[in-house]
Amino acid sequence: MHREEARDALERARAMQAKVGPRGRWYAVYGFGFGLTSMVLLLIIGITGTVTGVLVGLAFYLVMLTALILYSRRQPVQPLGYARLHNWGIGVWAPVYATAVVAGSIFFQGESAWWVPMAVLSALPTSVAALVVLRRSRSAQ
């Protein structure tokens, strides 16, 4: 490949990145949506402390998770580093959520002093992933 061909290929790659990069912003909606869903789910389960609360919370979670999955499947572009970023967000979220539910169900039933901070904490991992996507998509412009 000659120098001129290399420059042209590099310019085409930059143009493609400028066009496609910002289209990955959809993951910010997914990340914030998942975090908010987790937060609401923990609040419903934790503060009600009843079987009905658990069932209502799980029904809410299933509807929201289904909507988020359908939304993500309709997107034409994945953000840069999508798999690693998504796996990090869910990988950090899962132990936080599990700790909140297990410890809260055993030691802090119905105590908002436990459930509110844990609900907020459970929203952070995927929200941080959403912020990373927004930052990357802005720098691609």
C-alpha cells in the first residue's frame, strides 16, 4: 500500500468513526434505564418487605428488562468496547444487588436506612457504563 492509499484509508476510517461513533449513545439509555430499574426493584422489595412487594417488584423488573432488551436489539450499532463495558456494568451490579437482597432480607427487613442506599448503589454500575458511552460518543464527534 502506498502512502497516498494509506492516507485515504485512514481518512475513510475517521469519517466512518465520526458517522457511526455517536450512534452508540443508545447504550446510555440502556445503562441508565437498567440502573433505575434495579433501584426501583430494590426499593419495592425492601421497603414493602412482603411477598406481594416481591411479586410486584419482579413483575416491574420483568417488564422493564424486556423493554430494555427489545430496545437494545433494535439498535444498528454497538458502542466502542460494548461487550467489555456491558460485562463490567452487569458484573459489578450483580454482587451489589445480591448483597442488598440477601443481607437486607436477613438483617434489614423493611428498614429504609439499608434499602435506600443499597438501591442507589445498585444503580451506579450500569449508570457509570452509560456515562462512559456518552463521553466516548462525544469525543467521536
